[in-house]
Amino acid sequence: MDITGLVIFLAIGAVAGWLAGTLMKGRGFGLLVNLIVGVIGAVVGGYVFGLLGISAGGLAGSIVTATVGAVLLLFVVRTIKKA
């Protein structure tokens, strides 16, 4: 992965983390946490979409995949924290 790909990956992670934070709690978490949640969400989303046989290509598909993964991640964390 070159530097451009890394910057795009991190930007998608930041957007996905912010979207997931907005969907799950009404606001984002701040740039650093949004980035971490989005990047981990991208991995989770890619894994889940792969299991379901869904292929989301392009920039919009990447943002959707990362956002869905980040929402799932936040849901699991919230469920574990309540238990």
C-alpha cells in the first residue's frame, strides 16, 4: 500500500467512525477515536460482508462497509459494557 492508499484508507476510517458514532450515540467521538473505530470497523465489515457473500466496491461501498462494521463494533462494545 502506497502513501495515497493509506491516506484514503484512514480518511474512510475517520468518516465511517464519525458516521457510526452519530448513528449509535448522536455524535462522533473525536477525530482519533473516530479513526480507530472506523479502521477496526472496516476490518469487521469486510469480514462480515465476506461471510455474507456481499461485495461492496468503490469509495461509497468502502464507506458503507466500514460504517456497518463500526456500528456492529460499537453495538458489541455497548452490549459487553452493560453486562
